[in-house]
Amino acid sequence: MRAVIVGCGRVGAALADALDRAGHRVLILDTSTAAFDRLPASFRGEAVRGDGTDEDTLRRAGATGADLFVALTEGDNRNVMASQIARESLGVASVLSKVNDPMRALAYAEMGIATINRTTLMADAILEFAGLPGSGRPAVHAGRGHDHPIDVPFAPAPVAATPAGSLAVSGPKTGER
Amino acid sequence: MNDTRHAPIRRIVVSVNGASTDPLVVEYAATIAKPTKAAIVVLHVVEIDWTLPLDGSAAGLSEEAQRILDIAEASAERVGIRLEPVLLKARNVGAAIVDEAAAQEAELLVLGLPYRTRFGGDFVMGTTVPYVFKNAPCTVILVREPMPEDGA
Amino acid sequence: MFIIVVGGGKVGYYLTRELIEAGHEVVLLEKTRARAITISDEIGSVVLARDGSEGSALAEAGANRADVVAAVTGDDEDNLVICQMAKHHFAVKRTIARVNNPKNELLFRHLGVDEIISPTRMILGSIEQDIPVHELLHLADLGGGDLELIEALLAEGSPAIGKASADLPMPEGCTLFAYIRADRAQPVRAETVFREGDKVIVIGPRDCEDALHGTLIGTEVEAGAV
């Protein structure tokens, strides 16, 4: 698949590397070229300096029509804006934003934007490590009202156990509200 | 603004909020008011958050507010003085106290500060007291609740 | 009306002051505490030191009963999120966003922001109206922003000169409806033949400009130019 990642932080770089190793075409953007130092030398994808919330920048970088778009900058708002540009203007079917404010994550899920929440992910991974039940809150809110486009079965697998190259994105079970 | 150092005290605004210090504040104001026969306004400000309009009815709130003012009046009766009760609704307690002191042309504003026994015991100034100290148009007296005795 | 203003920069500050003077109930959300205190010292207890794009901050500000939410921070992404949260999570009737990058206007409209104020576009608009270049001149937005009113000066080299209106290859959805000759505006008829120096007025969708350029101005549009 063709994947676009906005934000080359630790997670962005790791995801870019994993997708690249798995043989996917990866485009990663960041406003700072220094951020690309996080990418391994073996990375074969494209790294473009630019603002992921700027439609022109995204188009010029070749984000149009990608299969997957993931916004992972440090700003919740930048992430949801980038995602909506990707979905509405660039025709990307599968879009995921990192949103750390739980209320915002829920609100955007209600609007059909899939969100991923670091706090919940980490808390659940720690609880799982301690052999305790999880928080019960979904770390990934799939956008409601849209079929989740990535066909990965729902599995609250611990983050650490995720094999490199696969994507731990989970949608709600069919029939679940 | 008047230099308040030597201004004779004719009008005192006493702020009450339902805390344990309310009777102390009223009694303290009474000792100052008595010799000069100053009038005492007892003020209670109900803070209304932005989810409600200021002019809306707050029936439950005013019942509680009335109770707070009643306790203040009972304290005043014990020391033989009369109070003029004022009940206000506002977005910010500190600003409302300052505004009321100005509107009443008070020469003195008396507030109370309870002793918090939780978390090791402390006086917690919060936001209202510092705001009033910085912005009041007259002298401000803060009546502290006595600290509990050691070993109590 | 009860209005929530988000962003206590110059715009938010003066907006709040003017709204209060006009007799409205206003609360201003400003996330920088020091700035929030400065403003409330000046205009009173109408400021909450909270980040308005946080759901809980909008809830505390009374978004449940707000008539209008105006997002006027300096960051487009914040303004978008504030308006979307207000609209979708709190069912606020009217949302207004300040848009700094004019390219975001269409996106914001498309994503449900009711009104868009673009200072950049406004200034750009007045500059463009002042400069007599042989280009298409954007006069105004119409129909909620999907259409625009465009003026074109038919200068030397324009392929429209000497042609009848009916023979001009107009782009899809564009209508030539008036022209100005010798300072007189006249309706365009099928048989109207254009001359050098005519100004023609067109209504059309925003994306027709490139094609229109070819028909009325004639020079090739550079790739990538808008």
C-alpha cells in the first residue's frame, strides 16, 4: 500500500520504518528536517519537509490518493485537521489521527475520524503487563458511520507484542456500537 | 482614592461563604463597628458557572445562600448588632466582593480564612483572597481561623 | 446573545470588548494564563484561562447554551477544531472561524464551519482590486463561496477580441453576463462582439479560473500558478 505519515517523531519514524520493511511505499512529512534523523539509514521511502496541515504541501508531496494516512504530530488539532484534509480533499480512504485529549478523540470518532490515544494505549499495556484487566476504554476509536477500511480483526493486543511490520489498528467488532 | 489610614469607619462589608470562619468574621466586624456605630453589610456571593445564565433562577442555590446569611445574622444577634444582608450572583467571587465594597462605599472589608486540616494542615489562600487584597478600594482585614492546638 | 470567543489575541480581545459594549453576554477563552489575567484585569470576569479546543473547556464555558462560538486564534487548526467541537459535540447553532491561510477557506466550509473570516483574503482582495494587471480579477465570493465574481480586462493578445460572445469557449458553469465599455456597463448578448479594452464580468465556480484565463486573457497559465 501507499502510506502517508505526518510527524516524524519516535512513533512516526518507527511506523515509517515498519511499513517500509514490510514493502509498502511510505511518504513521511515533518516541519523539521532534523526529525528525519530518526529514520534508519535503510529507509527507502520519501521524507519531505513540510506542514502536513497545508493541502498544497500534501499534494505536492504526492499524498493524493494514498491508501493510509496517519497524523502523529504533537498537536491534536494539527492531526485532526491534516486527517480531514486527507479524507475530504485528497481522497484517502483510511485515515487515523493521534488525539491525546479523550473528549476530543470521542468527538472526532463521532464525526467519523478514527483516532488513537497514547494515554489509553500505554495504561492498557501496563495493566496487561501487570496481569490486570484493561481500562475498558478503546485506545483506537474507529470513526463511526464509516466502515473501518483496514481489515484487521479487533484484538486489544499489547503494544509490545505487535510484530514489526504489522499495524496494530483495531476497529470495533462488527455489530458493536 | 481616599487615603484610608485615618478615615472613620462608617460602613463595613463582611464577606461570608458558609465556611467555619463566618461567625468569627461577623463577630470581629462587630467589635470594630460598635464604638463608631458603623453599619455592617454582610455579603454572600454565589458563583454561577458559565453553563448557566446569570439572570436565570437558581432556586437550590439561593436556599443554601439564605442559610449562610441566616447563620451570619444569628452570629450578629449574639453580639447585639444588626446586619444588612446582600446576596449576589456572579461569575467571579473576588471581583463581585470588590465591586460591592466599591458600590457600598465601604471603608473596611472583612474576610475569613479557614484552616485546612487535610494534607498536613495549612492556610490556603485560593484565588479570591489575593484578588480582593490586590483590588479592593478600601482596607481589607483577613480573619484567620485559629490553628488547632498541637496534639489535638 | 451568549457568545463564546476563543483566542485572546488582538482580535479576540477587541471582539470581546465590542460584544460586551453591544450588550451581549460573552466569555473569552484564552489558554495562556498570564494573558487571560491581563485581559480580565481590563475587561472584567469574562475570561477563562483554558484551551478552547479542549472539550472540557468548552463545556465549562457553557457551550451547551451558547448561541455563537467564534474561534479567532492565530492557528487555523485550532480554529477548525474549536468550531467542529462546538458544532458537533455541543450543537452550537453558529460557528465562526478566523482562517489565516486562505487556502483553508473551502476546507473549513466543507467541514461544517458556518462562517469564515479570512483577514489574509480581505487584504488580498483590496490589493487585487487596486492593481490594474491584465489578469483575472477576483471581485467577490458568491453562493456561500462556491462561486465567484470575476472581472477580466481584454487587453491586446486576448483571443476574445473580435469574437462574438456566443463563439467564445466558456468553461463549464461560467456565465459571461456583463461587460464594461467606455465606462458603461452593458449586458452581454449572444451577438455581442468584444473589443480591446472591454472589461467583462463573469460568474463561475472557483476552479474555472485556469480555463477562463485561456479564453479571455490568452497567455498560458504557468503550471502550479493559482
